[in-house]
Amino acid sequence: MCWTFPVAELFDSNYIVLTNMLETDPELAERMVRLGLREEDLEESFVRGTGAGGQKINKTSSTVQLKHLPTGIEVRCQRERQQSANRVWARWELCEKVEEQRQTAKLETQNAREKTRRQTRKRPRGLKEKILRHKHQRSDLKKQRGRVKGD
């Protein structure tokens, strides 16, 4: 069984618990603000856990799936037995993934800029002279190839 609902529409004890957790963890709240992650943009669902843990993990919906709607990044967290703790951990993991995605995009644009700069810059004078010397040697060699004169 899976429940899906936007976190911003919650006005029950789950929302109050999450708000209190974000207040007690100001580092997470500040990081989310810095990255531009808003609670309105998150879709949260709770699913049954998998793996080791036996009956307890199989019966409760403590695993949190968090999806950031603007970027499409999805995180699934099952670190703790408590759903409320997993909600906070899922937000930490989402922040990590968003930062990683932005860093990758930044590196790609920087690498593309560097590549075009390398391709369009002028050759150094020494290299240019070396290439010209080689060209002159090849042309002299080709000039020596003449038609063989018959007797």
C-alpha cells in the first residue's frame, strides 16, 4: 500500500513533526533554502520496507520515497525504523543528489568552454615553425621526384 500526497497540503501531526524536525535541524533547513528546495515542490510517499528486519519491516510503511518535482530526482530512504527519522534522512539525501547534479552540470559547461578555447587558440610560434620546416622538407623531397629521362 502506498500513500502519495504533497507535503505542503498536510496539516496534521505528520506535518507538525516534520516542521519540528526541520526546526531542530537548522543545518538541513538552511541547506534546503540555499539549494532552493521548497516543501511545496516535494512529493512524499510511504511504502513498506524491504530487506532484513523480519515481520516489523514488512508490516510497517516506514520507508520514505521523496520526489523533487521540478528536477525529477527521486530518493528512497529506509535507514531508520521510524518514519519521521527517515523523512529527515530522505531530505538530506535529496540535498546531496541536487548538489551533485548541479556540480556535474557546472563541470560540463566548464569543460565545454575549455575545449572550445583550446581548439580556437593560435599555435605557439615554435610549433608553427616546426610544422613549416617539415612542410618544406616534404616539398623538397617531392621536387626531387622527377620523370626518369630515357637514353
